[in-house]
Amino acid sequence: MRGHEELAERFEERRGQLRAVAYRMLGSLGEAEDAVQEAWLRLGRTGGDGIDNLTAWLTTVVSRICLDLLRSRASRREDPYGDELPEPSTDELPEDEALLADSVGLALLVVLDRLGPAERVAFVLHDLFAVPFDSVAAVLDRSQPAAKKLASRARHKVRGTPEVPGAALDRHREVVEAFLSAARGGDLGALLDVLAPDVVRYADPAVLPPGVAAELRGARAVAEGTVLLRHRTRFAALALVDGDVGLVVAPGGRLLLALRVTVEGGRVAAYEVVAGRAGLRGVEVGVLGVVG
């Protein structure tokens, strides 16, 4: 009995780390908790006999459970975004999951959802948790060169391909950050400062309240239209969108909207709100800054 209690204590010491690994692989707190619990059940069945490195053993088990779940999703052709995806309110998204998604980064979760199962596992293990490639290869049942190639391919997708020079990207980021901050605060004056006088906003009509025009022109109209939809900014984050700085709206890390933003002369000259399965599939999303 004491042996079981000691094993449980050792497992609990590692639960937080295991949950962190599983959440980044699965993007769902509930599924991550289930994967960690399944790892505990498997450990209980083995009794810990013959396990030299418990942390490595548990990480491998959790990773293989997650890999199976990701492959099952892929076989069912589940989309991480789509026309049927409801937009949860702040109250509907559990606080612990919202906080966890924010800490990981909404843009990163969006991009991870677009990776293949093996790519995602390789990237999470090696780039986010520094698991050596021999262990990654064992999880994936691949050779080390193959595991390295999967991680490299995933890394390229996560970082995206900027279409503007680095200095311009930094300037655009400052403008888009100011735009998001003003939108979150519902600050009409700050929005007018960051919007070009002849700014144009186009939004997919499906995301707009009845009677609201899909296209708005002029700083005043666009600022007021942005304030009208400010509740969505709770789930917004900066990202590389089609090679330039834009925004993703991703409750719990699941892509709902993408904003293509055009910056000219230090102001937002235009932005387009893209929604729906077909539209979002055509948007390339990357993470701004260094990941891993």
C-alpha cells in the first residue's frame, strides 16, 4: 500500500508538466486531463517496476496517447475551425482553459491545430519541451532523421513566411497592437488615431449583426463598427496572417476569425475579417516572434 502511495506522490509531482505537454498537443484542456489520467492508470498497472526515469516514461506514454487522439481526429476529418463552430462568450469558456490558452498563446494554438499529428508531437516535444530527438523518434516510431525532419517542417509552418522586411514588420506590429488595444477598450478616440482617414473595413456578412454593412469606409464608420464588435477581442491575438501582421480570434485556441490588416503610413489603411471554413482554409497563419 505504501508503495502505491509513493508512486501516486511521484506522479502528482509530474502531473502539471504532463498536462502542459498534453494541452499543447491536443489544444483541449479536457482531453489533456484525460490523457494524463490514462497515463496514471497505465502506470498503476505496471506498478513502476523497471522504470528508471519516471518523467521520461510518463512523457512518452502521454505523448503516444495524444498522438493516437490526434490521428483519430485526422481520420474523422475534424476541422479546427469552420462554419459550425459556435462563438462562446467569456462565461461559456471555462476560466482555467481561457487562462491556459492565453498563457500558451492563441496564435500558437491556432497554428498547432494546422499541423499533422506527427508534426505536432515532434514540434511540441522537441521545440517546446526540449525532449531529445532519440526520445521523440521513439514516441513516433520513426528514425531520428525522420523525427528531425518532422520537427523542422512543423517549425517552418509555425513561424510562417513574412512577406515584408523585418523593420516594416516591427512597425506594422506596433500599429496593429495599438489597434487591438483601442478595440478592446472600446476607445473611439484611440481608434480614430490609429485608423487612416480613408480606411476600409470588409467583413464576412456571416459574422455581423443583422443590418450591419459588410463594407465600411472612413475612419469614423470603421471605428464605430469596430467598437460594435469589441466583445470578440477577448479572444484576439496578434499573428502573422498571410505574411504580414494581422489578428486571429480564437476562443480556446480554435480559429474563429482572421483579420488581414493593411498598414500604410503608420496607420491601419484597411482590414478584412475572414470567417467560415472555406475562407479560413485560405489564410496562412504564423506566430510572430521566436517560438520554442
